[in-house]
Amino acid sequence: MINHKKYRVPTVLSIAGFDGSGGAGIQADTKTASSLGCYAINVLTALPVQNTQGVRQIYEIPAVAVKDQLDAIFEDIYPDAVKIGMVHTIELVELISTYLKEYSGPIVFDPVMVSTSGHKLIQDDTIQACIELLFPLATLITPNLDEVSVLVQEVIDNVQNMQKAGNTLLSKGCQAVLVKGGHLQSEVLTSLLLQHNKPALKFESQKIDSKNTHGSGCSLSSAIASHLAQGTPLDQAVASGLSYIHAAIASSKNLVIGKGNGPLNHFHNPLKLIQYEMD
């Protein structure tokens, strides 16, 4: 018997930079979305030359090329969720914010400013543009402690200050903020989800002794976007995303890939492509 049924799949668009070593950027986003049963699509914003040891150079992608990529994707595959990563020039911030103003799905913005290896990845004059133009569009922003410290211009290194900083970011126009505590100097790591008119949600996990954390921020934001693409509520999407990253780090701690900070094991428990039957 021939099956004539048609199926749609949850799609996740990653608007982000490149990583030739495969652990961060659109490569991490694609692996994450794919492992969580979604179909990944990409728009490249920058070409960093990097490996597990760090970023050597960043080559810019012309804004017109980014717009052409967006046109090509949106005319063909309307994404169920969007993840924004590396946006390192004002021109790109303006372009992407204008393009996504009419977008109807959830947007997760990972304000990539500092790499795991400590390299600054964004121009100073772009930060304010991100706050003014991209923060209000985002369903969720996911800064780590280094990025939060840059955004609030204050060193944030404990849970109490994380909550204070998160509330400050909410006041700048964000809908929700996940302040990631992966860089805390403690055995129990705490991340906080802050939303308007809701109590803060605390997520705790045991710290894993591993240097293989390259691209963990990219992967987390993509994991959350993937769950949102499937219609999962934000609180649950964040919880599921954090659980996925914890397991991906735990299952990669004994792997040797590269000479520096290696990647996560994105495919530690991969799902088949999710299919929804169409009418």
C-alpha cells in the first residue's frame, strides 16, 4: 500500500558565524538541532578562522550577502524558530533586526561577545545596537557571565549578582533572560531564567571536570530554540536545553578532539527527525 501522506518537520534557522573545527557556530547549531529531531537551516554572518585552541582571525561577510541568504531561506523554508549567534557589526544588527521584525516565531539570541578561549568576538560599538534593536525582538537572550558583565558593565561572579544583572537586562527591553552560570567557581553551577512578572527560575547542575566545552553556549541556545520550534513552553524548553548540554558535556569529557578545548558530544542520544502529519 502506497503512503500518500505528507509530513512537515520542525525547522530551526541559525543566523551565526562559522567554526571550521566543528564545535561552535553554525556547525554546533546544526548538530544540536539535528540531534533533537529538528531540521537545521543556516545563514552565515561571519567567517572566524578558529580551532579548539582559539580564534585566529575574523573575516566579515558582506551585509548584502547576509540579506541574500535570508531572502533565499525565508522564501523557501519559513523557520519554526530562529537562533541568532555571532552578529559583530552594527550594519548586521540593523539588517537582521529589520528583517525579523515581522517574523512570527520564537527568537533565541545568544549575544556572542567572548569565546570560550577568552577572545573578544564583537566590536565595542555594536553592543548598544544589539541592546536597542535585537533584545526587544528576542523571546530569550542567553548570555554567559563574561557577556553579562560586558552588558551591565559590572563583574558578575555569583548567583546574587546574576539575578540583579538579569533584572537589569530585563529593564533594557528583553522579554526573558537566561543568565548562564557555567563559569561560576563552584561545584554546583546555577543558571537563572528571569521573565517579567514571574519569579526567577533556578536551574542547578553538578560541575563536570572537562575541558571539552567549546561551543557550549552556541549549542545551548540552539537546543532551546529547537524545543521552542516544537511548541514547548519557554520554561520547559530552557530546562530541556540545559539537560541536553549537561549530558553532551558529560559524554565528551574523555574524548580527545584537537589540542585545546574540545567540542561537546552533540549526538550522545540523537532523536530521529520529528514528523508531523499534514492534513
